[in-house]
Amino acid sequence: MYNYNKSDKSQKIKLAIALGYDEKKDNAPRVITKGKGEIAKKIIEIAEQNKIPLYDDKSLAETLSLLEINHYIPIDLYATIAEIFNFIEQQKQKIKNQKLKKV
């Protein structure tokens, strides 16, 4: 999940892009949903409710927003997206470890 908030507080524009990757079906990560404004807020809300880590990168969000839903990310973004997917996996592991410590 990628999102950003404009730093100018007078503009409450948000942009959110959700990526997905199924190694059995997909050749590369793809855009599964995207939105601006209220739709972006809803995407972020759903991600938070489902404990999906968020990654904040304005430039990348803007680039990915140019892609259509269900389109694969371009090859020149593979390394960047791989780093972000790695970050997300680390966040999921932290959450999992915290849950185990509570038990």
C-alpha cells in the first residue's frame, strides 16, 4: 500500500495505491486499486482495519497512479517495489511476533 498526504495542510488531497502479487498467477506486482481524496481515505482505512502496513512515498504513489487497475508495474520499478514488499513483510513479522509475545 502506498499513500501520501500533501504537506500543504490547506489541501487535504490523498492518493492511495494498493499493490498485489500472487507468485502463482502474476508475472509481477500489479495495481489492485487506487484512488484520490475520499476513495484514498477509504483504501487506507480498509488497509488499517486489516493491519496491512502502509508505505508513504509521494513520488512513487504519483508514478503508480498513472497505471490502470490490474496493470503490472513497469520493469524499471521492480527493485523499488521489491524493497517495499520486503519492508511490508518485516512489518507483518513484527506484528506476528508481538502477538506471540502476548500469548
